[in-house]
Amino acid sequence: DQQVKQNSPSLSVQEGRISILNCDYTNSMFDYFLWYKKYPAEGPTFLISISSIKDKNEDGRFTVFLNKSAKHLSLHIVPSQPGDSAVYFCAAMLQDFGNEKLTFGTGTRLTIIP
Amino acid sequence: EPEVTQTPSHQVTQMGQEVILRCVPISNHLYFYWYRQILGQKVEFLVSFYNNEISEKSEIFDDQFSVERPDGSNFTLKIRSTKLEDSAMYFCASIGGRSTDTQYFGPGTRLTVL
């Protein structure tokens, strides 16, 4: 049951360049999407989110784009920094006032090359 | 900054034994979650909990699992009779309760069943 998919298990990007991480989903009921970052031996840390009523949300170096018709979202990090090296998880949910289980993708390991 | 804490960080147990994983959610949060991540796989939802009741549980959360909020601060996950396939990282998460509040995750407990 792969409702949220991240097809690239890993990505390497030169420091200072743009990192683009992609995520696809199949459940059209999802109405809120999030990106989490995870370091080894730590829990996922929230990065940025987007509601299905928007197509873009920006927070500093991070921008998330949502293409509802394609059921696709992407996370852009620019410029990439060595501290961005981590595993990035895309997650989706149906807003239900607190009972909002997250469905995660399999993650993409981003490595920023100095 | 408030954070979710989990104990122990690593638990080793024999197959068939009971384990209790503990979490202290952020103090004014109302909704609580358990997720797990088997090594190399995605983070999976186990159960959500609100007002001393389970709101939703996944297929993974069978009769061997139970959750409890025994006092005003702790939130526990009990596995009654552990199996080898229960070996995973278990993450607790909590949110305040407004729709689209982001879930804050704890650092996880690594459970190893021998």
C-alpha cells in the first residue's frame, strides 16, 4: 500500500546548488502535505508543509511545490548546505482536527558535497 | 524549545517478553501518536490517541499492542509478547490540537527483539 512514494532513494548535490526532492501520492483524499528531515538516531523534524489549496509555500531556503493534478510535490532547497545532508521524508494526511495520521514516503537520502 | 522525550533509547528483549516504551509528549499537547520504522523501510503509523481513547489504529496495531496515558505526562506503548518482526525504531509524536498543527516527534526507541 504505497500511497506516498519517493522514487529516488538517494541524491547528491554540490554545495550551493539547488536540491530538488520529489514525492508522488495516489490518494486524492490527502489535503495536507509535509516534509520532514531526519538525522540518524533522531526523530523526524518538521521542515515545511503545504495545504492542498495552495501550489507553493516558501520558508527561507525551502520551497514546496504541489501539483494536485499530477499528485506530485517537490521540495526545493537553495542554496544547499552541508548541514542539509539527511534523509528527507515526504508525508501526507487528511486533515481531521487532531486525528491526523501521517502517511510517509520511503525517504530520500540527500548528500551535499562540499 | 519544548520537545518530546522517549525512554529508553534502546531496548533489547527476548522474543515473547513484554516491553513498555515510554514517551513524554509536549506538555500542552492533546493528541498523541506512535509510529514505527523498520530498518530501511518507511515510517509507519501505529496508533493515535486522544482524550484517553484510541482514535485510530493501523493493521499493525493488533491485540499484542496497547497504549496508555497513565498520568498527565506519560504516554506508553506496550507490546505484550514481542516477536522478531517487532524490531524497529518506535517514534512517539504529539500535536497541540489545531488542524494542521505539525506533529513533533521524539528521538525514538530502538527495539531489538532477539
